[in-house]
Amino acid sequence: MTKYCKKLELTTKKIDSTFENVTIKQSSDAYNIIKKFWHEDISIYESFFILILNQANKTIAYAKISQGGTAGTVVDAKIIAKYALDCLAPALILAHNHPSGAQNPSKADISITKKIKEGLSLLDITVLDHLILFENGYTSMADENYM
């Protein structure tokens, strides 16, 4: 069986001088870090990132989970769990963009958030929020009671 399994060479990017090591107290704190992951491409294609936090809710790392097309991207919960476990993270924040500019989460957004949140809870990892970014702002699924 192991001959068919390949070791994943996925790595997280530790927060360095480009990204501040900050305490996340509210969704705007997370947004101010996460928005740096996107540039002019925020209105072109959809991407999905995670922001990894320590026990004190300080940013310790981030990872790009996927990049898709203009209307969606694939989000693999196993890859998210792998990054979280590699960092021994107690908490993380999900984030993706809507190139269309739509500010509300889709049914698919709500469903994948629930799936990831429930799965990671079995590993004692808390999903604190899921931010949806668009060109001029964001929506916090936690603040808007979608999670």
C-alpha cells in the first residue's frame, strides 16, 4: 500500500518581516493580514488560504490551499488539516475571495466551512472565522452568524 502513497511536500510559510506576528482579536485584524495575500488578482480568479494561529491567537503561519478559476476553487479539507497539524495549531482562519464581488457566502461556502469546522474540531482545532474577500472589503462569516 505504501508504494502508492507519496509524501506530500507541502509547507507553510512562517510569518516573516513581510507579515506581522499579530494577535487576532476581531475579524478586521485577520482581514488586515489576509488581504496581503491578494493583489490585482482578487477580481480575476478565486483562491483559498488559511491563517494559522497559536494558543494566544497570534499569527504563526499561512498557507495557500488552492487557486481556481473565475467562479470557484477546490478546497481539500485534508490539506487544511495537514497544515494545521504540521504547525500543531489550536486555531485557524479560513479565507477566500469572490472575484465577482459578491459579498455574501454561497451555499457551497457555508457547506465547506461547516465540513472543515466539524472535521478539525475532532482534532481540537478551532476554525475561528471564514473571511470572504472582494476588491474593496470583506465579509466575516463568524460576524454575520454563518458559522
